[in-house]
Amino acid sequence: MEIFCYGDSHTRFFKRSNMLSWTGAITSTSPKLHVFDYVAASAKGFSAGEKSRFAYKKFMKDFTTHDPNFICLNYGQVDAEVGYYFRKYVTGSASSPEEDLHEVYRAYVNKVRHVLSDKSIVFKGLNPSTLRNETQLRNYVYRRLTARMTTEDERAKVWRNISDSEISVESHAKINCLANDILREAASSAGFSFFDIREIAGDASTPGLARWEFIPAESDVHLIDCLSIRKAYHSTLFKVIQT
């Protein structure tokens, strides 16, 4: 079996590594994974279709080249960690996280149903957040929201909005949990399989946040690249494919 994995930069952990083979996590009989990871690709961008800046277009280019039968989709993390905050602090949306993400993920799943109706699809959920420090969280959100802004006035306004808000590690963790639940519900309601690696990577004492041993030394929203995480990606995908 061959499985084609498409998604944001977190999708890279599906890639094969020597240690996966040497430890027996992947064998000659394991499904072969083809991995396409697109930096900053979002579920909202995917659902926008040809109107998207790049997420859907890059997916379609690689999808049409290979025309796979089994597909794992790994979008949605960017929407909870950047997209919601952009709409709140930049465009002035008054929607709650639940309202915002319901709309985003519903449109994402509906787009998948329309475009990939004859394919076997499995959705991967969000990873728990690695942003476990208040300063780290606020700086990350600010940098991402202002990356394309050209004036200091624009950037200053965003910083004021962030500083005056209730954003915190605790609230961000709650959004992470909420987002994963909403995506799971949307996928399952549409008849698709769903999985995540939260049981392995998540901190049970603080739902929505990654365990400290998977937090990078430098500020990064990706889990640390280690054998445990790579194994988790592969084993949970293989398990859901076999059920």
C-alpha cells in the first residue's frame, strides 16, 4: 500500500528515517508514505480552492501528478495557531474561537468531499502546542500576524491589540483542544477516519500543551524531531488505516 500525505510543515514527521527502519518501526511490509509538506499551509487556504494564495494550488499540483488512492491530510494547525488570531487582531472579527474554527474546518472537510470524493481519506488532527511560555506565545503570534505588514503603524496596532487581549498560554491551550475536537467532529460526521498523536505527545496535566520533553530548545511551534514523534506519526496512521 502507498499513502500520500499532504499538509502543513508538521507533516514532515511522516518522512522516513534510518532509525525508523533500524528499530523496526517501519518494515518492508509497512505502507510506503509519500510526503508533501507545505510551510504555513492552512485548512482555510485549502478550502479556498483556486482563490487560495498557495495551499490548495500546491496540493492540486502534487495530487494531479500522482493521482493517489489513499490520502492522509494534515491541515488545521495553522488555523488554530495563526488564522484565528489574524481574524481577531488584524481584521477585527468578533467570532469566538469555536465559531471561527467551526466555519474553517467545516469548509475544509466539505472541500475535501467535493474534490476527493472517490479517494480513501484519513485526517490527522492537531499536535499539542509547544508554546508554553507567555512571552514566547505573544511574540510568536505578533511575528506571524505582522510578517507581511509594511508599516510600523500597522505592526504597532497589532501589538496593542495583542497586549490588551486575554491571550495566554492557558487560553491558547484551550483553543488547541477545541480545534482538534472540532476537526475530529467535522471529519467523522462526513464519514472520514481521523487520528492524532496527542496521547503520546500531549501533557496530560495541561491538555492542549505538548510534554516538556518534546519542546524545542529554541522557540518553535513544531514538536522536537525525535524517534518517538516519528514513530507516533507512523504507528497511529498505520493503525487507523488498518481499522
